[in-house]
Amino acid sequence: MTRLQEIEQRLSAIREEMNAEGANLDALNNEVDSLISERNAIRTEVEKRKGILNKIGSGALGNGEPIAQPEEQRSFDVSSPEYRSAFFKKLRRIELTETEKRAFSSGASSAGAVIPTQTANEIIKKLKQHAPLLGEITLLQVAGNVKFAIENAKADAAIHTENATITAGTDTFTTVTLGGYEIVKLVQISDTVSTMSIDAFESWLTDMLAEKIGEKIGVCLVNGTGTSEPAGVASAATWGDTNSITVTKADSLTAANVQALIGLLDGVYDANAKFLMSKKTLFTDFMPLQDNSKNSIVTVEGKDYFVYGYPVMLESNVAIHEAYLGDFKKIVGNLSEDIVVKSDFDIDTNSNKFLGVALFDSKVADSDAFVKLAKAAT
């Protein structure tokens, strides 16, 4: 095992140790700094060697061909094509070449193989497609548990009298502590998966995992209670007269209801405020309010909808006849690690099983940033 591989393994181990009870974070932090410095020095040396070899190779040999870099001197990381090829072959139990074996060992750790960089980026991209709110909230990607401070109240600026003492403002911050709930998806496919190309297999697997994991995260960001699951906008506050408008069961939504709802949201949140509702609610409750001869409550620009100028986000997980208005940046979420992919072979069905695991948590940092519109059930 090379020193570079030892460093990568130790860094992976520290990710686990930092979450342990009583962990010496200062010592671990110093060790990480030292390991990263050493890793950078090794990589710099490798690059210098490459540069020297390139210089040698730039001169013509007897047959006019450049000198090829010795295979054993090449270095790999999780972003290299060789590692990506090895990762997906390993998942399907396909024999690796010698080069792929060396590349794969560079990303292996006690916790298993690290997902290739290209694949991780593709999964995040597809997660946001299936859980659009991920692109609207304050999304972190910090390893382990994390505490995040978000501004809660801003003090006004003041006129300063020359030479007078300046008093600090009363700006306040809310601290949000995020852990990680396992969100999993198991997919199964026949053993013929081994015949698929790497690109086709990667596309199929990322589609399957991102779709289902993304849908579950979307449910949590809307309806999550925060108890044994991430918290969503539905649990942002205790809803009452000061932060919600309720339409009686027998009545229909009116323009006055919508105006009253907008009036409940403090103006400090207007800059980022958006509506969140289902498509059915938009067309069943809001669209009938539109009277082009009198008002323009709902406007349309291409496929984008606006209610009194506020953008509308369509989300099927919001209950019918309900809508939220607020600054969704006040919801903080954390994907504490890239999605982990594990595989196993089921001999009884001659098929491969692939398990995707995401660690995600979310909380509403500022309950005042949201107001709710609902239709009474009784």
C-alpha cells in the first residue's frame, strides 16, 4: 500500500471518529491538516515526475514516437476515468484490469469504495430534478453532524453622531443542528446487467436511485415532522391566526384570502418569498380568481406561474387546497455524504441488488419566514 493510499484511508477513518462521543476535535483537526499537507506534497512530487517524463517524451525516439509514461508511476483518484470504470465493474462483479485494480485501491477505505466524482455530481443533479426544493433551500454538504447559524433578525442601521460611541446592533442568529437520517432505495436487476456498458449502467443506476431517494427527500421537505425524520415546511410553525388563513369547507378561495395571506408575511422575507402548492391547487383554487378584465392575480411567463408577482413552485407533495408562502432559504438541509452504493448477488433469482443510501436531515431555521393557506376539512 502506498503512502497516499494510507493517507486516504486515515482521512476516511477520521470522518467516523469525529462523530464519536468525546472525540478530540482539536487533535483530529490538526491531524487532518497534517495529512492534507503531506498528501499535497506527494501529489506535487508526482506532478513533477510527470513533467519530467513529458519533457523526455517530447523528444523523438528512434521510431519518432514519444516515450510513454510507465504505467506503475501513474496516480489515480476518485475523479479518474480508471477509478470510475473499476467502481462500476466491481459493483457488477466483473474482472478488473491491473490498472483498474490500482485505481480502485486508491478510493477504497474501511467504509468501502468511494463513489466516483462524476457519478456523485450526476446523482446530486438528478436529486434536484426529483426534489426541486433541494435547489431552493439552504443546502449543505458537510460530513457528519453540523451546527449552522442562520440570521434570524436584523437590527436597523442608525445615524451616527460624530465621535460618539457606536453600539453594536441587536442582530440575532438561530443555530440549527443537523444530523443524518438514512434514506435508502433498493433496486434489483437480472444478471445481464454485466453486459451493459459503463455509461449505460451508470445512467440506469443513478436514475433509479436519484428518483426514489429524491422523491422521499421531497416528501420530507414538505411534510416532514422533524421526529425520526427530517423536518419540512408543514411543521415550520404552530399554525394560527397570526400566520395562516383558513378557508371554510363550504367556501371557495377569494382574492381577499390571498391578499390577507400575503399581508401576514413580514416584508423582510419578500425578496426571496415564493408560493409552494400542488398543480391541482393552482388550477382549482387560484386560476378561477383570474379575471383579465379586472385583475392579474395569476400571471404566466412561459411555464412559470406567479401569484401577485410571487413565483409559484409546484410540488405534488403539498396537500390539495393548501399553499405556503415564504422564504425557503430559511430551511436548512444537509447531505452529509455522497450517496453510498452497495451491491449483492441474489443466487435464488440470478439477479443483482443495488442499495443506495443517503444521509440527509433538514430543519426550519426561522418559523416566521412562512405563512400557510388551507381549506378547512370540516
